Amino acid sequence: MVKSVQFRALRALIVACGVAWFGPGAPVTAGTLLSPGPATLIRKSAEPFGLSAASLTYGGLYDKWQGVQRRLEDELVQLALCEGDPDRCASPAALKFLAIVDAARLREGRARIGEVNRAINLAIRPVSDFTQYGQIDVWSSPLATLARGGGDCEDYAIAKYVALRLAGIAPDDLRIVVMHDTIHAEDHAVAAARLDGRWLTLDNNRMMMVEDTNIKNYRPTFVIDQQQVMRYADTPLLANATGPVPAVPLAVSSLVRPGQIVSAGEVPAQAD
């Protein structure tokens, strides 16, 4: 009985922290990525790519991020319990995620961000949502992704975002960015971390972290922070899509293929 009371108290504390971390939720309504919902509160800010952004109040992408937040509340409880008593932890995924966070905490600056990028890239194998779930564009929370061992681009980005936050990176310096790949005609998600005033992108396609100003052949479309989903008000092409794909500075490795973010009714290509 005492343990049950203690668990409920601990869960309430962590859920409260989760609400403070992500900000208050809002009603979830139907939508798709192609009809993301109305955009309000256009503002200039220091977002990745230096573009202004407009906050979305509902829509497909908004719904997905709200769903991740709700699932993460329970995962934060599980992570806290496993961190407090690793020997009694019933979740191998939680122990694996905590090991990644602990390794990152031992480093500083760029090395901390790079540790998370490398570790998450190696911990998850690339697999499409359609192959894994039989559904289109499923956004998974970190422990669910690690438990399955596979995911696509947004699953990598979410896991990196949460790991970096737990490793001590300030929420104002973390984002998830959705971009349109103009070469492969796909949408792609990456995590982004700001260091010394510059945004580094953490991509599941490479171990190298690339600064946003050096990204080529992508059009940034949406950006997500701890409180909201925003649509970029200006979405210029970052490089000529008809030109060759540069080997530098992208240095795209053959580690994985990008995942696909699609709307209902579209069938994604299989992940390599």
C-alpha cells in the first residue's frame, strides 16, 4: 500500500514536470499534414533557418505531437523509476535510453549533442511505418521506438529531442524540424539543437551534424518546440533542386534511408 501511494505521488510529480516541460495541452482535432490547420501568431524568432513561424492550433501534425506528449508522460514515470532502481527496472528500452542520456551528460557542448545523435542512430534500425504498423505516418515515443528497435525519421528525431532534453540541453535550444526533400519528393524530420547561437541538425541519415545554413535541397516546412507546432511562414528552396546533390557539406552516408512523412491515403516507399 505504501509503495502504491509512493508510486502515485512520484507519477503525479513527473507528470506535473512533463506538463511544465511541454506546456499545457490543447484539444485534439482531426486533420492531415496536407491540411495542417489554421496558423496564428506569426512571429519573428530565432528558429532554425532564420525564418518566421506561425503557431498552429490544430491539424494533422499538431495532433501527432500532442499524442507523443501524452505518451511521454507515462514514459517519464518509467524512466524515473528505472533510474532510481535499475536492478528492478522491467523495461530494457528504458535502461538503454537512460544509458544514452547518461553518456551524453558526461560530455559538454558539441560533444554532448553528437553523442546523442550517434547513439540514437545506432540504436534504431530504419523501417517504414507501413511495414512496422500497417499504418501511415505513426509518430512514436522514445521508449516505444527503442522497444521495437526500429522507426523512421520522425521517431529518430523525437528520441533525440527527448534524450537531449534529459541530458541537460535547454528546451529553448531544441527543435524538431520537418523539411521537404526536393530531390526524392519526400518529407523528412530531423532534430535540431542550438549551440553558440547556431542550429545543428541531427539527421538519421548521417553521423555528421550539419548546420542549418549548410543544408541543401530541402525546403523547411514545420518546426516543433516544447509548447507548439509552427509552420514556417517563408519556405524558400535552400538550394537548386535540379542541380547535383553535393557531397560536401552534407556528407550523406549510407547508414540509413530517410523516413517518409505522408498524409492519409498515400502509401510510403519501403525503408531500405
